[in-house]
Amino acid sequence: MLQVCAVSNPNQLWINHQENLSEDILHQVRIQQRNMDLEFSTKILNEALIIEDKVRSLGESYMKSVRLPQPNRDSSTIDDVLRERTYNVSELRRF
């Protein structure tokens, strides 16, 4: 939508639909952690905000110009956390 449509208020779009846009990430985390009771967290919502990488081709300042929250790009992304928690214990024991 950000690439091909003229969204009048991208920030409000994010506020209204941030959980909808993040539900696939939440589902993935629930399965990988084997905990279907997990709820949305700032890390999960942040992961969805990293769509900025996909629209950078529009220009470096595009995300700022549409006033979406800037994602936190610290070293503990959801992928890093999941990778650390989903190792194969039996394979590690054999190693």
C-alpha cells in the first residue's frame, strides 16, 4: 500500500491495524516457542515495522516522510531470539 497507493495518513493506518499487520509474526513466535498463549509485544510489533527495508527503494527518507514509527533495530530481533530458542537439543548432544 505504501508503495503504490497514496495513503492519506500512514501513521493512523499503522495505529489502527498494527496487530493485524503483525499477526503472522505472533503466530510464528507462538509455534516456535510452543506457547499459544503469547500475546502481542513491542518486539513483535517492531518486527512488523521493519517493512521499511522493503520500501527503502522509494528513498531513504520515505518512512520518515510518511510519519510511521521508526523500528528499533537493536541486536535482539525476533529472528535472533527465535533462533536461540529453537535449537535441536538432541543434535547438540550428539555433537
